[in-house]
Amino acid sequence: MIKEKLYVIKSRSDDNFYFSGDRAIPNWSDNLISLFGSYEVAKEIAEDNNGQPVTFVEEPKKVVLTEEQAEIVERAHGDTWPAKYITDNTDDEYYSERILMEAFVNGYTVAKEKKYNVKVPHTKDVWYYKSVDGNLRTICPADKKLRGTFTEAEIEQYGLQDCEKEEVTDNDQ
């Protein structure tokens, strides 16, 4: 993967790139695209010609992975045969393997797992929480921050799928 970026100047008024001599840019030939290896140089010329510098080849979008998938990709970076490592450590679905290969090459971000407060059924304001020893307990707090938070996997583990749940936002935590 090329680490260096190239820039071209794009018109601010008509969404066109400066391809030919129909624009008054010094030293530009017809039917040629001038590429700039420096963002600063492209920006300076663009400002003088009512344009804006843009990355010539768009960077690929990073893949969004779960924590488990990200771990596979990280370990693949340290492996002698990364593609084989990814293949050996994914399920049999082509799609899963392809996503991890894309993440290996283009980079990735880890999806933030949603968390929920889970309400005890048939109560007014009683919520579940996990005790330090991992047991399920109930609480009736006025403050939302005191309620227990659960991932989807934990909700399933504790058998709380049929309970009312409320997504926890960053403001609630």
C-alpha cells in the first residue's frame, strides 16, 4: 500500500478537476493532470485559482470490526503467513474472511458494543445489576448511573431476553 499521498486541485465552483489548459493555471498542459506530492503546495496553488486540494486517490474506508475480529487481525500482523492465519481463525464464511483481509490491508476500527439497563419485569422501577461475584441482583436506584449495564451476550447469558431493556448512551454512563 502506498504510504505517500498525491493531491490534485478541484474547482470550488463546478466540482471539476483542473485537467486541461482551459483554466489559467501556469505551466499546465492540455489533457494532463498535475499531481502534487505536497499538500501545502497544492493548497497554495488552489487558493490562487479558486480551487481546493483533494487527495487524488481516495483512502480506502476502514472496516468496522468486533473486538474478537480485531484480535484476529492484530495477531495476523505478527504472523509469518497473515492470510493463512486469518483463514484459519475465521468461520467458514467467505464474507468474514474477506472483511478481515480488508481490515488487515486498509485498517479498521473497533465497534463499540451497545450496553443496556435491564428492567425487572412487573415492577415499577427495579433494575438488574451484576454483583462482584457475577451473580444477578436487583436495585431500585434514582440515579441511572447506579443501574447495571449488560451487553447483548450478557443479557442472553443471564436469560433476560424477554425483559424490557433501555440502551445506555454515553451521557448516561
